[in-house]
Amino acid sequence: EERKALYFTIYVEPDGSFRIDDVPPGTYELIIYVHDKLGGSLDNVIIQGTREVIVPPGTMPTDGPIDLGDILLVKR
């Protein structure tokens, strides 16, 4: 089965916390890239992290946040 990429807007708070609104139930791979400048490409990623995220059925749209715990970011 061909997988389709879905993209969601991420809102980052000054303390480093973030939210992604209205994500349908399912299993996702959250990929975080930090670039050394705005508008960066994958060639200038300086930090990255990944985490599998499971949004359980029945959690949309306003059942509240899902705690992802800590996400390890690795310097490249």
C-alpha cells in the first residue's frame, strides 16, 4: 500500500512546547528538523529528532492534548 505524506502546521511556544491542531486518528512519524537559517533545506539541518505518535480513535477534534514525553534531538 502506498503511503501518503500528511503535513500539519506546528505552533511552537517560547518554552519549546508545541501543538498541532486537528490531527485525525492514526499512527504518524513526527520528524523535527532545526535549520541553521530560515528557509533551510535538508542540506543545512543542524538538529533533528523523530518520534512515532499514535492519535487514538475518538480523540478528534477537542479531546485535549496528547503528551508525547521528551523527544530526543540529535546534532548532525
